Amino acid sequence: MDEADLRERMVKWGRSLFERGFTVGSSGNISVRCGDGFLVTPTNSCMGFLDAARITKLDAGWNLVSGDAPTKEVPLHRVFYEGRPQTGAVVHLHSTFATALSCLADVDPEDAVAPITPYVVMRVGRVPVLPYTMPGSADVAPLVRARAADHAAILLANHGPVVAGTSLESAVFAAEELEETARLLVLTRGLDVRHLDSAQIAALNARFKLK
């Protein structure tokens, strides 16, 4: 897929996420692998009003080639591509319910998103919570690097979700599934919820293994 088309798809999906409330103001960022580097949403840009021509272009070494200055979260994106070679795109949001989970002290840091639907198993997998780091800090890199090979999605404590996919669409869809499952978990807190059992999860993983 050529770069011009990737830029237009970033604009389309950024607007879609913004208009549906998955990100607000200038929060959230997207990156996509292209033929000779990466396309990244610019710093302080609103995902609902991206300009395809001003999207940041970085080379394979993550050096600025063209466009506006990149999001400060480049270290967060970069380590997913390096630690998870199949990554074609990364979506970082501040979506309400996934961010709420990232703020709760009693969630399981190894598996914050309980398997209450088959779709979260199929599209997201286990979601660990990483310790808090300041937004944009390179301190997040070793924390993500330790998890990226085995986890397509993470929650940054008190910050929000980050999801990698083999394509922009797969990353967006997984981020949406993560947010919807987080919403269900928040809505059902304190209730006697039926989870998928280990055999059901194993069967889903065997048939729909995440890439």
C-alpha cells in the first residue's frame, strides 16, 4: 500500500476514533509502518482533524524526514515495532473505560482485562498494566520491550491503552474491542460475572491466534 493511501487512512481512522469519543482534544496518537520508515501523528495534533500532508514521516532509524514534529510518544511506539516485528501499526488512546481500568489499584497487573467475551481473547489477548511513567518519557521503553513479544496490548498505569496490530485497521479494531470490554468490566464491577474458562480460552487461541 502506498504512502499517500496510508496517510489518508490515518486521517480517516483518527477522525472516526475522535468522533466516537475514543480520544479527546490533542490526546492519543497513531503510527503506521510504511515502505521506508514510519508515519506518525504530529505532536499536539487532534486526531479528529489530521492533515494528511502534515503527518510526520520518520525514516527506518526514527529520524524526521518530513512533516510536523512527531508525537512525544515516539519511544512508546518505537519499542513495539522493535519488540514485536509483526507490528504494522500502533494506536495509543486515552479512551474512558480502558483508562479507568489503568487507574484502579485492584486490577490484576498481569491480566487487567478479564476474559468475559470471546472477542477480547481473539482480538486483544492478555493485557498487562505497566508501571506509571511520565508521558513521552523514554523510561517506558524497557517496560514495553519486556512485554511486546507476548502482548499485543498493554495498559499504561494512570494513562491509557496502547495496542499494536499487523495493520492500521487491526490495531484500531483491537483498541475498540479493548475499550468496549473495559466498559463491560467497569459496568459489572461487584456483580457475579461469568468468565470464559481455560478450555474455552485455549480453543479460541488455537483457532484465532493473535499475530
